[in-house]
Amino acid sequence: MTTTTPIKKIVIAGGGTAGWMAAAALVKLLGKTLSVTLIESDEIGTVGVGEATIPSLVFFHQLLGINEQAFMSATQGTFKLGIQFENWRKLDHRYIHAFGVTGKDCWAAGFQHFWLKGLEKGFSADFGDYCLERRAAEAHRFAHLPKNGLNYAFHMDATQYAQFLKQLSLPLGVERIEGKIQRVNTDNESGFIRSLSLNDDRTIEGDFFIDCTGFRGLLIEQALHTGYEDWSHWLPCDSAVAVQTESVAPPLPFTRSIAHDAGWQWRIPLQHRVGNGLVFCSKYLGDEQAKALLARNIEGKVLTEPRVIKFKTGRRLKQWNKNCVALGLASGFLEPLESTSIHLIQQGIVRLLRMFPHHGVRQVDIDEYNKQTDFDVEHIRDFIILHYHATERDDSPFWNYCRQMKVPDSLAHRIQLFKETGRVFRDGNELFDDSWQQVMIGQGVMPEQYHPIVNTMPDGELKAFLEHIRSSIDKTVERLPSHQEYLNQYCPGN
Ligand code: FAD
């Protein structure tokens, strides 16, 4: 379906993280040519979680000209260098998936091949010891280093983030409407959305709509009946209970992900409090049991009532349908394990800006947008499934299911390739790169062999090579201030 009506008026339905990220980007980058209206309902509110991010958010903020110190102060933000996975491979085991690169690759073989031979010879340390971000995280240290020396992301207060983006967007011309959308009005012939009727008889017309209404997908699903692909056979967690607590210690520069019998628990340290949540599979754990389990595993005074959130992992069959693009939870949900949802919102926004239908909606743009989004989401899906599947845990029905389940062919191939040859390749410009090696090794997938090019390096040279990487990382980490010290000077007055 192609139309030639110029797109001048954008209506964003929903004012959570997705809605305000979209509004801020559209008004900042295309505001001279478009008008942007955002409708949000105070009565419905937002999901209120989503506080851990990945490094791509730094780029999004640069694109929007956001001052990082102002953002960190407004959102009580802390720096994040990775995620510590505890009890995932087996009980009492932990590793950090850090945002940086591990060791040094050569043209023929990744660093893991050199490390594997070193392991065989007895002179390799833990794989993560060759990654600057992992060592800095463990030492609870942080600083901005020149030349992108330390790859980082943020923990932030989700509610404050939406407020921060709102304050940025309103003066630039975003029209905010408070109200509850009651009806989505579509054109009889084309099926395109024409307007949204609110519960107070106002009708908001638009040329193009962005559905940021959260899980309900008011436009993309309830009006356009786009369809949903259910991935819960691969990602069986379908519930979460979240609670905020007072901080009892300086904030760690990493997220903690602690596996339990039927899922996992997050701990996200902010400057003023800690976000906690238990992600679980309702087939194996009830809501009340989950609340009790979380209550037993938090520290500090509880600040909020525990809130249960239900979800179905999967994706909307099309992220762009007719004159509507879905962002955030309205577009689908993988699960929060690798903090990828906000990244996917950002990817969706940037993609839409790149192929914005100024001169009318074209099917060819829709197809390209959906193809690129499918690529991103499927690769992230595989990466998340890897954590559940590559486990030695056999102590509960949940872990037995995950360990034994049939995974997507694309993932099965990657695991087999790594196991048999030690090789792993980045597929196109998929999000995760070095992360695959880190998580496979962290979860106990060990290659049976290494690349023979490693044998061209005499043992003494290999030993010196490994030691040099490790000692130069350690020297850098020693010079860093503590995360808390750095926050104190970066966000004074918080
Ligand atoms: P919401 O926050 O639900 O916002 C929906 C908006 O639509 C609200 O403003 C609401 O008022 C409005 N609305 C709905 N219906 C109507 C109506 N009828 N009329 C008017 N307005 C309406 N992501 C990460 O990147 N990192 C994480 O660590 C992370 N953790 C998560 C943990 C859990 C348990 C869950 C469930 C999600 C997590 N996410 C995480 C995802 C993240 O929370 C979301 O991607 C993000 O908050 C965006 O949500 P949203 O804006 O799409 O939806």
C-alpha cells in the first residue's frame, strides 16, 4: 500500500520511555518539518521499570545533544560496565558479561583461541581478566577515559528519564495532551489510522502514528490487528515482581542478575536507591511465592509495594503496519535479561528517522523497516536464549526445561560452531559481538580446539602476550577512582 499524502503531523500514543524518547528525537531532529503531538494518560501510568541500559544510549544522547551530567543528575543515574550473572551456569558460579572487548584478535583468529592455548599450557587467567571493563567493574571503579577507553552504559530511574525527556521536548514544540484514548478511528478503504478519540470527546487527527501504549498495543494490535509471534517456548519467563529499596552500600558499576529456581532476580543500583525485581515463569512459581522469594533476597528498607507485571515474550508480526509504527512494549518484548528493550526503542526511532515517509507511506519502506527490525530482534533473542540454554543447572524443572529445549537453528549453529572450532562471527551489524564469546565461556560452552595459527607463536611469546594484556589492564584500573567518588564529582549536589 503506497500513499502520496505528505506526512506533516505525527501523533505519539503513550508517554512512557518509548513515547518520550520518540517525541524528543522527532522534535529535535525533524521538528522543523513536522508537528509532534503526544497523548498520555496519568490515570493509566507507565510500566515503571526499565532502568538498565547498554552503551548505545550514549550515542542516542549525543544525537539529541543531551548533556550527560544533566541526564545523570536528573535520573539519579549510575554507570554500568556490564552484568554479573550469578548462579546461571551452575550454583555458586559467577561471571561478568562486560561491555568491552576481551584481549586482542589477530586477522585469522579471535583472542579466545590464544587464551585457549594458554589455558592448555597453564598460563591463562580467567577469560574476563583480559577485558578492561570487566576488571574495572570488579574493582568498583569508573572514569571517562579518552578515545572511548571504557565502554559504558547507565542505570537510571525510568520515571525520571521520561520526565527528563519531556522537559527537553516541550520547549522544542511537542504538544502534550493528557487524556485517555478510547477509540482508534481508521479509514474504511485503506485501513490507515486517521485519528484518536479521547474519553472527553476530543479527537486528535494525524498523518502518521507511533504506538507507544505499552503491552496493550492500542493502535498496532487492538486497531490494526497486526498479530503477535509468541516466543515463550524459548523464553518461558512471563512474569516479574518489582520493588524499590533504599541503598545500603555505594552503587556497583554493574547490574546483578541472580538466577533462582524458576527465573532470575535483578539488582540495579541508582544513586539514591536500588531497583529490584524477580523475573519468573508462572508455570513453576506463583505470584505470592515470587513476592516472598524477592522479599527474602533484597537489602535495605523497602520503598514501594511489590508490583507484579505479566508479559508474553515475542514480537509483533510487523513493527510498521500501514501508517503506524510500534515502539517499546507495544512492539513486543524479549525480556529484560540483557537490558535490550530501550536499545530497541532507540534503534526503531533512528531507523524511522532514516526512512521517514515525508512524501507518503510506501510499502517498500515498510518492508525494509520490518526486515531490519526482524534482523535486530532475532539476533538479540538468540543471545538471550543462550543464557538459559547453555547451563549445567539440573536442580529444578525450570532449568531442566531450559537446558533441554530445542533452540532456534541459528543459535544451535552458533553454539555448535563455537564448541567444535572456537569460532564465532558477528552476523552483519548485529548488536552483540565480543559478547558471544564472553557469555558462551561464562555459561560453560568450551571449544574443543583452537585455531592452528596460535601455534605459530612460541609458548614464551604467547605467555608474554597474555601477561602484557592483563598487566596493562590492571595498571589502567588502578588509576581509576572508585565509582562512588567519580559520581560525587560528576553529579555534585545529588
Ligand atoms: P509504558 O511504560 O507502559 O508506557 C505506556 C504509555 O502509554 C503510558 O504513558 C500510558 O499512560 C500510555 N497509554 C496506554 N494506554 C493509553 C490510553 N488508552 N490512552 C492514553 N495513553 C495510554 N528495558 C531495558 O532497556 N532495560 C531494563 O532493565 C528493562 N527492564 C524491564 C523489566 C521488566 C519487568 C519489564 C516488563 C520491562 C523492562 N524493560 C527494560 C522494558 C522497558 O521497561 C520498556 O521498554 C520501556 O519502559 C518502554 O515502555 P513503554 O514506553 O513502551 O510502555
